Amino acid sequence: MFRVIENSPLAQGINRLIISAPDVAAKARPGQFVILRVDKQGERIPLTLADWEQKNGTITVIVQQVGLTTTLLCRQKKGSQLAVVLGPLGRPTEIKNYGRMVFVAGGVGAAEILPVIKGFRNLGNKVSTILGARSRDLLILTGELKTLSDRLVITTDDGTAGQKGLVTDALRDLILQKEKIDHIYAIGQVVMMEAVSGLARMHQIPVTVSLNPIMVDGTGLCGACRVKVAGRTLFACVDGPEFSGWDVDWPELRTRLNLFWKEEQLSRSEKHICQRLPKE
């Protein structure tokens, strides 16, 4: 069993969990993820590693309440036990000295790019980061990103913090400034990554995206996370989760993500959630 060391709120519906998982912490690398299972009856969900401490044997994940399992995770108390923490999974980020990089993150993507930015900064890359959220209340880790970035641009849909608009608006502004951008890295909602990839391709800038399709086992056996990249069917869990944004079949990915939409809506009822919470 894997003990919850800390569970603290970062923003509305977003929590940071520090979990004891020594074997995972010992081998974790930027860009990798874990598969978590709250209890023996629960589903398996992938979460990107936001941090890890080899000395303490802990990992950190950032969880946004979007369904049954993420809600259950956010309601776990300090000292509670999780049934499964499997990892680290996926290919680590291929870290190179590209030169000037732009990182684009939406929502909890802010946490997921932290170790990736650290890796690229350590190799001497110049980093501009664009962080987007619907409103000020949903922004997280701005202080950490500001420290790691040579430039941090914040956007909100409603204008309550930073620039009003989308991350793609801010990315377009950077591109139009005519400063050379050598590589873009994007993580967040599929519609955002698709838009960023389209903009990058238009200006012939290589772009890496971190995908999070439906997964079950996380080891390539079930085939649930298959994605089409450059006309080839690949598995995000073992061939990714990072791919060239130019090559992803975005319409197919969007369709696959909506396969269980009705079931997900049913699972979000408070009655269903309460039935799965541990008894006091």
C-alpha cells in the first residue's frame, strides 16, 4: 500500500498529493507518469509526475477533480493508503539544448512541466513559459514557474489575471516578435495542444506535446491509449506520452477521449462518490 503523506489544496478543485512510493521515486525522470488506483474496486488513472524525492521516497502529483477517481483522490486524508501506484511509466523527456524554448501549459499542466523545464534549464536552454487558466482562481504554481523561467506570461479566459485571452494568443504574440523560437513544448487540454501544434506548424517551429489519452494498464497490453502519429498507430503509455505535435491525428484523439462520456457523467454523482469514500 502507498501512504498519503500530504494532501493540500492549490486552487479550487485542485490538490497536491505527496505519496510514499520509494521504488517509483528512485527511478523517476521528467515527463514520466504513474498509474494510480484508490482502492481495489477503483479504476486505474494516469497522472504525470510533478516532483519526486529519492531521499524521502516520495512522489508528488497534482490532481484536478474532473471525475470519480480524481474526486476520491482529492478527498484522501493524510495517512490514508492507496491501493496501487505503478511507475514510473512512459518514455522520459528527451532533453536537449535547443536554444530558446517556449513552454505552453494549461491548468494542471503547470505542475506537469515543472520537472521538464528544470531539465531543459540545466542544459542551458532559455525558457519562456505561457501559463493559461479560465480564471485567477484556477492558476497554480505561478511562483515556481516564474523562478524557473526567463519570462512568464499568464493568460486567463476572463482577464482576472495576466492577459485576457488564450495561451495561443500569447504564443502568437511571441512568434510575431520575430525572436527565434527553436522548440515549443505543450501540455494541457487536447484542444489547446492541437491549436498550439497548428500554430507551430504554420511557422515551422518543432513542437512536442504530452498526451494523456484513456489508459488502463499503462504497459502497452490493453491498447486503450492508442494514438495515430504520422499515420502509425502507437501507444501513448510505452511509445510516449510525448510526440511531435505536427504528426498527431488530433480529430481521432478527440473522438477517443469522448468514448465513455456518458459513463463519466454518471460516476460524478455525489451519491456514487460517497459510496466509495472510506468509512469513518
